Amino acid sequence: MQITQNHSVLVETFGASDGVALRAKQAILVLAGIALLAVCAKIKVPVPGSPVAMSLGTFAVLGVGAAYGPRLGLVTIMGYMIVGVLGFDIFQNSTAELNGIEYMMGSTGGYLVGYVMATLLMGLLARAGWDRSAPKMAGAMLLGNLVLYVPGLIWLGMLYGWDKPLLEWGLTPFLVGDAIKLALAAMILPAVWRLVGQARG
């Protein structure tokens, strides 16, 4: 699949576009993105019919990737991981007692790798314009979730054994919530682009 990387991403539609002012804007966006990821990771919304609550963490990860683009998105998610390595309680199930490297090397480790990969993929797809239409944005979210889950499930298999019910542990309980997040993203990102177009018009 060939992806033409010639579209702007959302954060490039406002503010400075070159020089020192651009670097300052990017630094602010990175800090804001890390804060957003940390806050959303702790927000859980009950989903009727699902055994687990929907976390907004993955929604924020994929959203930051799409809005920031591949480079700035990657810097932001890596900054988030570095803050986590330093021991701050910023992950979905981390606590004041369980955090840092100890937490990141546990059952969540593969999904954290998936966060980085999914952020980069969403940025690339946004750069190709996939965030500007609902069908393409839905497809981007689907691919982003796939890239996120694959290393997560592989990690669980390596950690606990391939004879365990890995899909029941690490995939199927989250599908309802992921479907809701996919639908939301498919509506929100293209709607924001339409507002940008109207503002420019």
C-alpha cells in the first residue's frame, strides 16, 4: 500500500509555521500531548454489555498521532514513555506503588510498544489525508488498533505462555469500547477539518 505524504496535519493549521516560534509551539504541543495522554489514561467509562470499562487512553494515543503527524506524534509518545520510566503514575493501571520500569515490563508492556507503533502509523495516515473523511478515519483507527494489539498479545504470550486464553485476556473484552472510540474518531476528526476549511474560507 503506497501512501502519499503530502497533506497537512491538524496542528499545522494554526500558529507559527517556521523559526523559533514554531519550535516553541511544538514544545508546547508535546507537553500538552503528554499531559493529555496521562489524564486520559486514568479516565474509564463503563460500557453496557462489556465486562470492562472503556479507557480513553488508547483514544488519546490514536488521536494525538492523527492530529500531530508522525514526527511530532512520535516525539510526544516517547516523551510520555520517558515520564513513565521515571516512575510517574501516568499509565492506565499504574499506581503509586507499581510504576516505572517494573510496571512497563509487566503485562502492559506489549501494549505500550503498540502505543508507539500506533501513534506513528496514525501520523503517517493523517499525513496522507485519511483523517479528513469518516470512512478513511474509521479505517485508520482500525489499523491503529490492530497495530496496538498485536505486540500486546505477543507480549502476553511470551510472558504467560501461549497455552493461556490470550484473546480473552487481552482483546475481546475491549472490542465494544474500541468500536465506540472508532466511531467517535470517524466523526470528530473529519468534522474538525470541515471547521478548519470553513474558517479559512
